[in-house]
Amino acid sequence: MIATTEVGLRAPELAFEALAPRPLSTPVRMGIQEHRALFGPMPLDLRPLVQALAATGLGGYGGAGVAAIRKWESAARDGAGGIAVANAAEGEPASAKDAAIWQTRPHLVLDGLEAAAVAIGAAESVVWVHGGDRETVHAIERAVGERGPGLVPVRVVHGPDRYVSGEHSAIVRALRGGAAVPRFRPTGARSWVGGAPVLVNNSETLARVALLARTGLAGHREAALVTVVDAGVRRVREVDAGDRYGDLRGASSPAAALVGGYGGRWHDWRELAERPLLGAQAPELGAGVVALLPEGVCGVCETARIADWMAAESARSCGPCRFGLPELADALDVLAARGRAGRAPARIGTLADLVDGRGACAHPDGVARMVRSALRVFGDDVTAHRAGRCLARTQASVLPLPRHGRAR
Ligand code: SF4
């Protein structure tokens, strides 16, 4: 059975509910005493952990798909004195897995962060979090305070509440004294360019590193946290190799799902339901979000709203974000509103091609990917909108989007 942690979308407080005891997702906050009693101490000899990381290829829980061991080896090659970072900045409005993990298992993440810092000879560790995410900030600061001094000092740094400020190059830039906006595409396993390494790992990756250190290869199993958005609620679920997309469905009857977050891909639910969640045959999980679009809700309108929000969230320092994304969002708005939309789909496809791969970071690529998949999955709706009609019962928004969008 899939384990669930439920996070209300509209209420600021978090409501947790236990369905099954699994290491990451039993929704009870573990203070340092409970953590040590359940998991025992983090092994001091990191060699077996490094071997297990290499054997499992564990990592990629933030969406970039890079194994943790490759990042650690790159950082270690660049010399001691750098920074090990736990990325707790959850820029995706649909995602709640970082919040859930920090509010229930903070010490597993901090154990993993300490192992990363020791492995690369870091001078300090940083937990990077959106400053406005008050519950998560509180959980992190409380956990850091509970542990006392460790092998490597830990600092909690509050970043701005922007989608792109959790991007690796934005974190690296901010920790080196600049603004928290992306400036480059991390190449391969390196999230930094020049200078001492700034090793950035996703929070879930670090928690699973800490579990692997205890279980070793023998006790390792493939699993991932997924935020399922369904009927106005985000549920964080821990899935494993045997689970299928159809297992995620709650009471609602989905027509489609956006997989991977707002820079992910739309899928027709009939094609998706029988597919596995994990493994080589699974669709890319990206940021670990599966947002369900109920039957009768307009996918064209939802796509237009997401593209609009994503255009507003860019740092607007490169051409594709300054000019391309707003134009793309405008074209989608025209299609969604069914006004003079005759040539809109071709224009939307052209604009998606123009922004893809042209920014300093991958933000526009994600928007292009999401929009192209919408044109395919909602093909009948697109045709209807071009003719001034809508096939859906409602054009209301069902996916979480913060209020701020582009200035009009
Ligand atoms: S592509 Fe967009 S988000 Fe990325 S650095 Fe350029 S302006 Fe910023």
C-alpha cells in the first residue's frame, strides 16, 4: 500500500495522516531522541555508504536525474573547503514533499547533509529554504538547534520565494554573495563553476542517503516521495517499484495528469494509469509531482494559467524569459479565451520551439515541454477553442497557483 502524508492546499497549516509505516512517510515529527531511537546513529565510516551509493545510483529526487555519487565525486575532485547544501526550497506550488520531509524526518536530511559535507571535505553546510515557507523554516531551525554542534557547522539560509531561486545556479550564486537568480546551466554533476565546490543535493536525496547508510545495499529498496494533487489537496505519498499511476487516484475521475511539476508533461490518464511510477518504463517524475486534472475541467485554460505564472516567475534576464515566455503565455491566453484563436496553436508551437534551450537556465525548457505536451493531450479541446467553443464543463482552476502573476 502507498503511504500518505496529506497537506492541505488552501489552509496554511499541514495535516498529516498515516496509512502505512514507511521510513520517510509516517507523518509524525521525529525529534532528535525519537530519530536516534528508531534509526540509530549515522555510521561514521563513510566508505560502505560511498560504495552503496555507487552501486545503487541513488539520487535525482530533485528532477535533474544526476546520481548523488557523481556529484560527490566531482566536488571531492575540486578540493576541500567548499559548501554542502541541502536544497529545501520548494518552488513548485504543486509540490509538498520537501515540506513533508522536513516537518517529519528533519534529522534524516541533516544526517545525509553531514555525510555529504564530510565526504567532500566541506568547510560548512547550508540548508537553503524559501524564507516565506514559515512552517518548514521553523522545522529546519528547530532540528538544527536540537542536534548541537556536529562534524561540520550548519547554517540555515532563507532564499527569496521565487520559483527559480531553488535552481542550483541561483543557490550557488547567492551563497557566493550574488542575487538568487540563475546564471548558468550546471554541467553534468557540477552545480558550480570555478572556485570551491558548492554541492547541492535535494532534501529527499539526502534523507535516502542517510537511510542507505544504515541499511546498506542489502536493505535498500527503490522508492520515491510523490506529491499528488487531487481535488484541492496535495498528498505526499511514498511509492515504490510495484506501484502504478492508477494507484494514486483518489475519489476523483481524472482525464489527464501533469507529471513532473509545472515544467513537466501532460499525459492522457487512459494512457498513464497502467504505467509504473518508478523504473526504466516510467514517465519522468521530475520534481515528483502528479497533478490530476478531473474530467470536465478545461486543460487548455489550466495550461494557459500555468504558463502565465511561469512567465512571471522567471528572472527575466535572458531573451527567452524576457520576451519569449510572455509572448507564449499571451498566445495561450488568446486560445483559452477563444478569441481570434485561429492561428494560435501554430504560433504557440513556434514560440515553444524558440524559447527551448535558449535560456541561461532550463526554466524556459520546462515551460516549452509542458505547453507542447498540452497541445498533444488536449488536441480536441484546442480544436474546439480555435472554433470559439469549449468542450469542458468548467474553465475553473483546480491546480495550485499563488496569486501573483504577470502584471497586465
Ligand atoms: S532562462 Fe529565464 S529564469 Fe533562466 S536565467 Fe535566463 S531569465 Fe532567468
